[in-house]
Amino acid sequence: MIVNSFEDMKRYLPAAQVKMPAEFFLDALEVAQDSLKAEILGESLTALLEEGNKEDKQLLGLVRRAISLEAFLRSIPRLDLVITEAGFGVVSNQDIAPASRERIQALTESIRADLDDAKDRIVSFLLKSHVYSDWRGTEEFAALTDGLFMTFADFKEHAPFSIKVAEAWPHSWAEFRRLGGALNVALTSDVAAYISPEYADELLEKVRDSETLFPLERKVLKTVKTAVAAIALGDRDTGLAEAIKAAAFMKANIGEFPTFAASDAASDLSLQHDDSPIFSMIR
């Protein structure tokens, strides 16, 4: 285990004063580690971090924070419950007033926000690191990066929120990752029809490899991300409008986008928007 007990968790939960049996969090810690392994780390990197080597100190700190936060979050609903012969009861102590539902909800939301940030930090660290380059060859990396968005924060920055997408909008890192398949389909099918499958693949590989994009390409990437997110969330009209906007911009700067220029999509007469409001919006 990467985190073995509540004693290991406490440094990441400074406000928590828990009077529970030592084994109370063990199952939650195991589930939290398994979850992080499946979502981000993969089998090999998880096994490496379990060794607790000093050279892995920075990544270990990030991972231990995420595991501790998730284990605590999973445990909140049962922290004050006991089982008696008559059924479930609530722990009572005359010296400690029970927390209101609002306080518990606020705590839960705070821990969840910290957990989302902790997972984003792990991904960002691994993407920049040359020490853990083998991670890029894992299934977890492939699944995590197949929709242009590497972090939840990146998704929230580019995804257009509206009443139309409110029900599908992800409220946690785990919900964001469950959109992975829809994000990939939106990119490689719907959006690729306008920016070309060849350029969609090229853009995805550049993002995966953390390549430095030139200024015009950064503008296109921003628009494409908005298109992909909107379609994945169910707002197809907005998504396709953004995809058309990206293709029109590339067509107006065709010399800067050779892969797109060589594609069938570049010769599509429906993308002649050089003087239109759509083209003007991306400039």
C-alpha cells in the first residue's frame, strides 16, 4: 500500500481529528489506491511507488495526497455510524455537538475539490516528467489522453456550460474521466470531419507529446477543444459551429497548416468563411 493508515493520511487532512479504530480506513485506502491505479497510474507505476523509494519522493507526495483525500471522502458517510443489536445508530458525545447537514456537505465539497486538484497535479507532473517516461506507454495514459483534455481543470476552462449540457456536466474528476470515450469520438468523428482526420490525429499527438504549438495552432486547439467538449456533453450545434470556425481559420491561414492543406477537408467549399462572423470570432 502507498498509504497505510490514518496516521499517514493526517498530513493531508490537517483539520481532521478522528477517533476511530486503527483499521477503520484500511478498506477505503485500498479502494482509493485501486481507483488511482485504474484512472492514472497503471500497474507498474503503482508497484514502483509502493516501494517508497526516496527518488520518487515528489510523485509519492502527490499520489499520497490523492489517495488520502479519496479515502477520507469515501469514508465521510459512515464516520458517525455504529451498528447495534437494534440496527444502525449515530455516535453521540455530550462534549461534541453533531455537525449540521450543511457543514458536512461543505466539507464533502471541499474535499472533492481538493481531490480533483490532486489528481490533476499528478497528471500534470507525469506529463512533464522524463523520469517516468514508461508511463506514456500504458493503457492508462492512452485512455487519459485520447480526447485532447489531460486534466479536469483544462476541460472546465474550455467546455461551454449551458442549461443544455447541465445534466451531462461532470462535477468530479471521476465523472470527467468517464467522458473520455465521448470526447475521443467527438474529436475523431464529428470534429475531424471539418478539420480532417489527419490533422485531428496530428493535433492529438502533439498534445500527448507536450509539443510546443505555434501561435496560430494554439488558437485552433482552443477552438477544437471547445468543439469536442460541447459535442461530448450533448450540445452538437455549438460543437459543430466551433469545428467549422476552426476549419475556416485554418483555411484562411492554409500555409501554416500543411497537414490540413493536403486533406480533402481543405477543399470543402462549405468552409469558405473568410469574411464571415464565424471566421472573425477566432481571430
